[in-house]
Amino acid sequence: MTFLAISGSARRASTNTAMLRTIQQMSPAEVVIDLLSPVNSLPVFSPDLEGENTPPEIERLLAAIETADGLIFASPEYVRAIPGGLKNLIDWLVSRDAIINKPIAIAHASHRGEDMLASLRTVLSTISAAFTSDVFVSFALMAKSPAEIDDILRQPENSAAITGFLSDFADHCASNSNSR
Ligand SMILES: Cc1cc2nc3c(=O)[nH]c(=O)nc-3n(C[C@H](O)[C@H](O)[C@H](O)COP(=O)(O)O)c2cc1C
């Protein structure tokens, strides 16, 4: 099972990216997680740049999505919404076949951000028929450093939550691929 984890934060010491990195390192042998934090390197979406005009970095993103069995999104909330960089990334995916039946789940690195989560759930369930809000994990990591996050997530109760999240998402991806 291969997952692609996408961080919605462009910040160097991002809690969302650090959380995804530790989840990547803690994943069991049968789960491979590739980590992308591309939101600050993508061009602004325009329908004029689709088809044969698609930029190479978008082609690479689409190829990575195509290859993955499932996507894990993690994002900060900015002004009670999805940050512009992540929304831009999602806009690039809307008209693409790679996303239509791609299983997607959310991991969350804050005790806040309910408006962003509600909006992200709406957006992801719009672009993919296989988005699940049932598979979800959340940790209160706001303002923690990457080293602190690594320590926190390796504590037994958090490690168990991550194992359960990855196992539930693998089951969701498997059942989705069986039903196609
Ligand atoms: C411009 C900006 C706007 C923000 N707006 C909100 C907000 O509306 N609600 C909230 O809970 N946090 C807000 N925050 C806090 C971030 O969501 C929070 O610090 C998050 O953990 C950052 O994630 P990161 O470490 O992955 O970058 C905002 C932060 C910034 C920089």
C-alpha cells in the first residue's frame, strides 16, 4: 500500500509537515508513505494551463497521485479557511481523472481549525468519490517544534492512534479498489 501525504503548509518548521514526516517514519513495513510539501512551488492554477499546456511540476504531482493508493492531506487553518497554496493545488486536480476515485483521508495537527476542516472535507468530497471523513486522526501540535512533535507522536497512545489511522485508511483503500 502506497500513500502520498500532502502538507498544506509552506512553512519550514510546519507542524503539519513534521506530523506527516513522523507518521511516514512510523508506518508499518507494508505501508509506504511518500511526503510532498509542494504548495509553495506550484504555479497559480488557470484553465488556460491545462491539457498540453500543463506545467511539468503539475504533471509530476499528477503522476505521484496516480501511483498512490491513497492520499493523506494535512493543513493549517488560515483566516478560518484552507490556505491559498493548498487550495491552488486542489484546483489543479479538479478536472483530472487521477483524483476522481482516489481514496483520501485527513490528518490534523491542531486542536483548532474546525472551519478549515469543514471546508476541506467539502472540497475533497467534491473532487473524489472515495474521500472518507470517517478515517481521521488529530493531535494538538500547534506551535510545537518538529523535534517535540516527533517525541509526542511516539508516545504509546499517539503511536496507537497513528497505527489505527493507517490501518483504517489501508482498509478503506483496499475496499475502494475492490469495488471498482
Ligand atoms: C495567516 C495566518 C492565519 C491564521 N488563521 C488561523 C485561523 O483562522 N484559525 C486558527 O485556528 N489558526 C489560524 N492560524 C494559525 C495556524 O493555523 C496554526 O499556527 C497552524 O498550526 C500552523 O500550521 P503549520 O505549523 O503547519 O504551518 C493562522 C496562521 C497564520 C499564519
